Amino acid sequence: MDHLSMQNPVLATYVIAAALMVLKVMGQGWMTVYRMLKSNSGLASPEDLRPGLINRAPDPSQLALNDYVDRSRRMHRNDLENIPAFWVAGFLFVLIDPALWLAQTLLYGFVIARLAHFWAYATAQSHEIRATFYTVGSLIVIYMAAHTLVVALT
Amino acid sequence: MDHLSMQNPVLATYVIAAALMVLKVMGQGWMTVYRMLKSNSGLASPEDLRPGLINRAPDPSQLALNDYVDRSRRMHRNDLENIPAFWVAGFLFVLIDPALWLAQTLLYGFVIARLAHFWAYATAQSHEIRATFYTVGSLIVIYMAAHTLVVALT
Amino acid sequence: MDHLSMQNPVLATYVIAAALMVLKVMGQGWMTVYRMLKSNSGLASPEDLRPGLINRAPDPSQLALNDYVDRSRRMHRNDLENIPAFWVAGFLFVLIDPALWLAQTLLYGFVIARLAHFWAYATAQSHEIRATFYTVGSLIVIYMAAHTLVVALT
């Protein structure tokens, strides 16, 4: 069986986890848009102060940093620091043909850790709680890359 | 036919679109470098104030935010929020073997939307115009991920 | 031989280089965490000022920008501007079946250039030295994408 065929349950697991993380990252962009429109602030470019459909009553203070909007941007940055590395580490891991239970644990474990991190960040839980979910996700990516490296080098 | 062979026209479409987006992202880095050198400002690190080939007459004001340079950095950030997710969603989409016309529409559509977004951002078009191109690109990525997920789960 | 099998030495080269870069990016996140804990500053969210295991004696000044911590964040941002594009360009390059010596030179060359960039940035070397390593890495990614594009289009 071709390990890059959807018949391979390890690849199918990867495809599901990776697609869910695509939706997570893209959704984070829309959360920023929603918060920007709702609070009418946190704009990023000078031209956004021109009157228009998005901004009917512009005011220079709209360019100031706003934690409600910036929180979503920080969550997005944290995603970008973790999820692309997950996409690649997960794919490399599929290439070395791991046990299905291990792939499912790691790939779905990452998805759950990042959703929990999303919840902790969006609701401003304590640094300790947010850091715990970050750590679980990060260690999963590091484990998959290190495991792949060991197999590739031996 | 192997769906991950260049003989597969869906994969060839993906390879062309993904490679164009690699050049786009890397080019954005060089646009920042160009603007930094041309305006002699927008430097990011204290050590960049040491005299040298890049900076013959250093001045502390060079570390201040400069919209000409920062605009290119914001464009880059927007790229990073969209293009890596496109690379992955497009690849997952190839794995589920979609119709060629659909793959071409979505993959080349994304490339065109992002080039239009580049133009709108670089020339400071209104927020509405920039947001329109952002939305087209974003919906294409979301569609590919959701379509892949439905196929993988059924 | 299947070009996406680990028996293909070009793919094995890619897997090693890509996995090393995963460890580099994830390690950069931990370098930020380490510097944040060591200097007790550079926190990013208001809720990080709540007393807890990570922060026993909170002070509002901990939210101010701190170059020691921010340097690691800038290095991370620079990674994100280069490494995901490398992961994709390298993979596309494998798909067009390049000569092994060329693949090894480019893929391992990128890894070495980014490790040198890490050293130059972490130790605050001159802008010229940092820019040189950035340029080598960037040109390798651009070359792989352009080469792939030429092959895919002809």
C-alpha cells in the first residue's frame, strides 16, 4: 500500500488534523476582523482612516493598540509559531510510517492542545494554564521531528 | 497513475501555484530590505546603528517606526497569516484527487487574489478593496480545507 | 522507485533538513520562554501580571518591551518569514526529482545559513554579517522555487 494514499489510516489521520488546523488559523484571522469591526478600533494602516463601508466615522485613535483586537493578533502570531511546524513535522512523521495509535495520539493530541490554548488565551486564563497547553503542543511537534530525524539518520 | 507524480495535472497545478507563492513571500522580504535601504530607516535591532556598509551615517531615529518600511512588514505578516495555510490546504486538496477545473480555479484564484491584495496594500487602496482580496483568498483556503475534511471523514 | 519513499536519497535529505528546521523554529519559542523567565520581563498579555508560579512578584513594567526577550521574538519572526517557504520549496524541489548533489547542497546549505543567522542575531553581530546569512538562505529558497517552476512549466 502506498503510504501517501488516503487508504493509509496514518495519512488520513494527518489529513484530518492538518485540515482542522488550517481552519483554526484562518478562523483566527476572521476573529481579528470581527473584533476590529465590533470595537471599531485596532486598525493597522493609515489608509483605514478613510471613510467607507468598513469605517463610517474615522478617528485617529482607531490606529492605537487595543487589547481586545491585539489579543486576537497575538493568538494568531502564536498559531504561526506552532502550526506550520506541526504541518511539516506531522507530514514527515507520516513518511516514516509510524504506528497508527502513536500517530493518532500525537496528531489529535496537538489539535486538542491548540484548541485548549485558544480557549485559555481568548478568555485570558492565567499564564500557567496557557503555558501548559502551549507546552503540550510544542513537545508533540518536537517529538515528531526528533523521532523522524532518528529514523532518517539510522 | 500516482497522484503525487508531476504527470498528474492537479499536482502540477499545485506545484506551480505553490512555487509562485514561495516567490511572493520571499520577494516581500526583499521589498522590506529595499525600502529599509532606500529610506535609511525602519531598522529593527540596536546593533544596526553601528556604522558599516549598510548604514554609513547611523542615527537613533532610524530605529523608529517608519510607515514606508512597516507597510512592507505588515504585508509580510498578512502573507504569513494566509500563504502557509494555502500551501497545506492545497496539498491536502491534491491528496483527495479533486476535479482538475476545480483545483485550477481555486489554486490559481488564490494566486490572483494575493497578487491583487499585494497591489491594494502596496498602493494604500481603501480598506474595502484590500479586504475584498483578502476575503477571496481566505475563503479559497477555507473551502479547500473543509472539502478535504468532508472527503476524509466520509 | 517512488520518489516519495525514504529509499529516495533526495527525499531522505529533505526529511533531515526539514526536521532540523522544525527543531530550530520550536527551539526559538523556548528561547523566548527562557529569556522571559530569566529576565522576569517581556511579558505579552495583561493577565500575565497575575501572581502565580511563573510570576511571583508581578510589576506593570514587565509588560514593557525588553530587547533581551524581544530579540528572540524578532529571530522567531525572521524564522517564520523564511523557514515555512523553505519547507514548501524544498518539498516541491523533491517532486521534480533533482540531482542528489544539488539537493544536498541547497537543503543542507539552507540549514547551515540559518544556523549561522541564528548565531549572528543572538550575539548581535553587525547588520552586514546577519544580512549575509539571511541572503544565502533566501537565495536558496528562491532558487528552488524558480527551478521547480521552470521544470513544471516546460
